Amino acid sequence: MNNGCSTGEEDSRGPSNQFCCLIDEGERCNKVAGNASYSKRIQKIVAQRRLRLHIDDTARHNYICEFHKTMIQCARTKRRRKDSEEDSNGTDSEVPEVDLSQLQVNTLRRYKRHFKLQSRPAPSKSQLAEILMNHFKSISVPEKEVTTFFIYTVKSNGNKLDQKNGLSSEPV
């Protein structure tokens, strides 16, 4: 654009006539490219999910169409669901997933130390969360015993934390 008039050249927002840079099952995609790029991270996801997508070497950009963007996103979520079903052996589909990556690194390290879990030296936060999640999923809990004990503890006002801090519920 030059003084409001189009010169036919591409402006700074990118060309409006670019096509998707991917080759899908041997054929170049002819859909209009959106603003999603085929980054190294996305390439890794495509390789892990064994999708038949490759970037066209003749493409002068790395933008992909909405169709392929949605395809990659769906493959990611399907894989996650499939993995979680395999981990639980299909028995506890109602058990909510705990996102340990939301915790602070120090908390994750304390959990690891408490349960004496093995890992490589200095794992990243995501690696640590993955190790702890595998351990967390493997812990079996006798649900009826825990529920019974919890109700007993609440009814008898026997909170150990309150007793340690001198906050007894009994009148003084």
C-alpha cells in the first residue's frame, strides 16, 4: 500500500494470496494460509503423532491453513485422551487429572524428596511434573477407609495441624 493505493505488492501483514506450505500425503495443499506458522514445535508434534504432513521446500513461508491447524490440534488432544485412558486401563474414567505443573518447583522437589523418587540430575519443571504424575497415578488409595477416617477426623475435631499450632477447637 502506498498512500492508500494498492500497488499489488505484499504489505507488512503478509500476503493475502499465500497458500498453505504443507504437503499432505504427497500433494501440496491449495488452501489459503492463515496466520498459524509451521514452527519447530509443531513439526515435532506432527512427527510424534505420525501425521503425513511435510513442509514444501519450494514454499517461501511457513504459514499453514486452518484445516491443517485444526488437524494438528485434534491430533494433540486425541493423543492426550488416548494416553490417559491407557494409563488408567479404562477403569477410572471419572478420576480428574491433577495438573502438577501448576505447582511451584520447590513443591515438586519436596514431593520428590518425600517419596524418594529417582530422576536424572536437575530435571526441568515439566520433566519433574511428569515423573511425579506417573508416581501420583500409581498410588493406590483405599477409598472407603480414607473417607471413613476423614469423616471421623472432622466430627471429632482431631485436626493435627490445629493442635500443632495451638488452635484447639475446645473452649479455654
